[in-house]
Amino acid sequence: MRLAFLALLIAAHSVGAAETVVISALRHPVDKSYRKMVEGMELFHELHDMAPRAELRYRVLPRQRDTDIHGVALQVFGDTVKQPVALAADGTFTLARDAKALAEDAVVSANRPAQTMTWRADIRTPGLSPNTRRLGDLRLECLVGMQAGLISQYPSLVGKLVGLFESPREYCSRPEARYLFFAEQPVFGVALHYGERRQLLPAARLYAGVLRGQTPRSERRYCDCQALLDRAYTLPLGDRTWPDDTLVELETMPAPAREDDPLAGYTKAETLGALGEAKVLRFDSGYEVWAYEWSASDFIVLFAPDGRAAKSRLRL
């Protein structure tokens, strides 16, 4: 095992910056290690104070647009162990701890081809309003997800090895940890809210950082966000000025515009004439986001499939 790791490390240093290398696991790439997922469960119980009213579930999500999550069948699969796993309608499930499955180094296996689905920890404090999450829950999702090995792939071998050198606590405590969360609906804005303090997060934290030049199109097939780009966002997980009880408020694309929205109803030509060229991100749904970024602020316009601005938002 040490020799294999050293070989990977040597290969990483010999790869040119422009090349992309994908590591294939010994087992089917869509499978996940049962042992690591149990380790994630143990970490959740150790750090339960971060989300004291929540329970841990795991979740499967599509990585390709034609993946039907509702038809996924899961099982814990080892040399002799074959145990079905019940999948709820929302794509979540739990695992029981089984000594035999651990001894056989079993996997949690899905009846789906490689790279068609991804996995996440799902930790939710009950009673929150729709499109609202709790920051402590999401911090713990990152910790459990990293411990459980749920991230499908990194864009390069070098990126994969960087992840191996960091513990989940180190990685998830970064202010700029690029751990992707996925909203229930396409998202247009994310704000942190605690007491009288409220902060709208920059556009660069939406859509896997595409507006900032991260996750270019050539690398999106390696990203968990491949089919969920319009729902992906990151958070300043390591910024402890925001306590765990901070609310994460998600403004979705379908939510109506404010009555005083200055651009709602504008055509693309009218917007171009008023504001000039923008960074443009088009989604398969027909929606488009136009982003204007300045040194300390940004302005985003959402265009509906009919070509007219649905709404806009300004972050100062």
C-alpha cells in the first residue's frame, strides 16, 4: 500500500499542469467504502454538539442529467455480506453498524454506472423554514462527508493527493474550503444571517466557482456538480465569527423578484446597453446568469428561458 501511494505521489509530480489524470478505484467507482462511511457516523456522534437536534443520513445525488435517483437500489456488499439498504423518496438512507461487513471491507454499492451519481452527508436541524439551513449542520456535513470519503473525484491527481494530506477537520476549517453543498432548487443567492448581522455571499461562491474561473467546462465531468451546477454553492466554513447557529438563507431562482427590482423584465439587449458586457453562465434549464464583479461588490442578473430578466441582486 505504501509503495502504491509513493507511485501515485511520483506520478503527481511528473504530470504537467495542463494535464488531467483520473484515478480508477479497484472496485466499481460509484461504490463507497462501508468502513469509511461508518467512520463518518462515528465522527458525527463525536461532534454532535455542532448539530445537537439533527440526525445523520447519507444521500445520493445525480451526477448526470439522465440519472434517475428514485430508481437507485443500494446494498452493503462484501465477500459474503449482501444487505439491502432502504432508500427514502428524498434519496437519503442510514447504515447500521455490522461487524462482518467491516471485517470484509464491504462497500455500499448502487445499481448505477460509474460517474452517474454522487454522495453526501445530510444533516438537518428540524423546524427551519424552507430554503434555510443551519451553518453548524453544514460544517458537520463537510466533516462527515470528508471522513466518509464521499467526494467522487478531484479534477486532477495532484488535487486528489492534496486531499489525502489533510484531515477532515483541517480541510473543513478553511475559510475557503471548496466543499460543494447542493440546494434543493437552483439557487440565485446565499446569505448568512445571525442576530442583527446579515451578509450576502459573493457570486464566486455560487455554481462551483465557475464565475470566478474555477471548475472550467473541460473539468466539469470530474465534478460532483456536473448535473447540479445551478444548485452548487460553498460557504466560509472556517470563519468562526459566524457561529454554528448562523442561518444560511438560500434565494432560489424560481422565487419572485422584489417589487422594486430595477432590471426585472429587461431584455438581454437592454441589459447589455445599460450595463455592458458581463460574465455569462448558461444552464441547461434555459436560465442564464450575468455577473458584473467589481473590487468589493458584484451585481447579478438572472435571465429566464424567455430571454427577459427575472430578477437581479446587488452585493455591496
